[in-house]
Amino acid sequence: MVFAALMSDARKSLKVQAPAKINLFLDVLGQRDTGYHDISSILLPVSLYDELEFEVIDDDFIETSVEIIDGWSIDGDAWKDSSENLVTAAARILKEASGYQGGAKIRLRKTIPIGGGLGGGSSDAAATLKSLNILWETGLPDAQLLEIGFRLGCDVPSLFCCQAVHVQGLGEKVRLISAAPGVDRREMWVVLANPGFSVSTSNIYALCSQYLTSSPSASTNMVSAVQNSDVELAAKNLFNGLEDIVFRKYPIIKMLAEHLVEAGSLGALLSGSGSSLFGLARDEGHAFDVEKRLHEAAGSSVWTRVVKALPDGVMVAHGPLEA
């Protein structure tokens, strides 16, 4: 996470962009007695953001307001109920863990599709923990913030880093993937696509009694692809062990994935448990061409965005808040 030195002197306010993510690789390794699944996953943040504004207040309460951008978003009403979203939950659990006596006003503008497998809620929670830890001057170390994040959701630790990561276990084991020595990062362009409805992660994992397994070299190859900004190698090693389950349950998502390939993407994959998909492109021009062809095949009602991967620290903060 990169914080620009633009906060007010009194450190009373902060504005943060929380990025979405894609899963270039997701292997489901087995199920524990608790019912939760061990995974191995490689995540990249991408340039699609929710925006959060934080303001310190003296009163002992958390006030969260939510604006849904792109009104198609599913389950927006649930997010607008501030008692139900992960941002409010993150603020409350940090307040409890730190013993902080004051509160905060939080404004959330959601652009990342809700229930779309792009990690918007988890990224928002990670941004809240990191931002309020600074504004409230609670001084909790990153290790404790990661532990708090894991209690909020398995994806939160991976998005706390705002960098390409390899995630293992239940999501609590996070290893940064840095550029290979002597390699300059090249931009990796991505076309995101969403069918306009959400998918329940818990429901998909509940159906996960049998799942696809990757080749032994796929994970290693994908790490190398990220380290060397090799989009062609990444396209050859895309893997999601949940994809077949989601495609069987939602044939329209499978059809959209096929359209992404037919539109010319180097490779297409389900992100997380869906419902969003992504296609890899050679460069920016190729990405916009894939997006255009996708709309020609699937219709203009399909939500799409052309974004670029952000493999290094990208959660950017600004302040003081502007009027």
C-alpha cells in the first residue's frame, strides 16, 4: 500500500483507492474437518477501484455511507446497509482490538462488481484496517492487522498487500511475488467481463466435493510469468479448480468465457468463484479490440472493463478530503 504524503497535518482525513483482483491461478487442494478448503492461488491487483474516504470523529460510533456506481451491481441494497458490509465490520473489529475510544465517518463509492469474484469487499476491508490504523494512530503492527483481516474473510490478507501474491492454506499464508532480478515490469492488460449477476462463494465451495487439479508445473510457471511480466506464459498456465463447477451451475458464464476466447484474448479464466471472468491481452490496443469483439458477440448489456494489472504496491491514499 502506498500512501502519498498528502494527509492533513492533523491526520483527520484520508482518501484511499482499493483495487480489485484477479486469480491467475486457483487450485483447491482439499477440505479440512472444519469444512473450509485449502487452496493455492496467485492473485494480481488490477486498475479497477473502489474509493473510500475516512474522517476521524470524536463520537464513539462508526458511520458508513455507500454509493453504488454502475447501478447494475447486484446486492447493492445489502451493501448500502452499513451494518452488513465488510467496511463497517473492519472498522469495528479494529476499534475493539485497539481499544480506540473515538469513531469514524466512512464514505464508500463502489465500482467493483459485488459478488463477482474480484475481491472488492475484501479489498475495502483491507483498506479500512490499514487506513484507520494510521488515522486513529492505534499503532497495530501489520502482522496483527493481517490476523484481524483473516477473521473478516479469507481473501482479506491477500489484498492487504496490494501486490502480486501467492496465497496458500485457507488464505492466511501470503507470499509476495516480486519482479525477477534485472526484469522491468511490463504492463499486463486484462479485459474484465461480468454477466450481471452475483455468485455465492460459499455455495460454490459447498459443491466442491470433486474438483479439477492443476498440473504440477502450473503454479511454478505462473509465478515465473508474473515475475517476468510474461503474458504469453501466463495465458498458457491459467487455471481455476472451481471453474467447471461454476460453468455447470451457470452455463451463461461458460458461454461468456467462450466469447472472450473467440474475441481474441490470449486466454480466459473465471476469477475466484465468479461471476466475473477475465481475458489476457498482448497490449492495451489488443485489450480494447477484445472488448469490442466481446460486445459484438455477447451483446452490449454485458459489463466489461479494460484494466491493467498492478503487480506492485498500488493502494493509493490522498488527503485531506476535498470538498
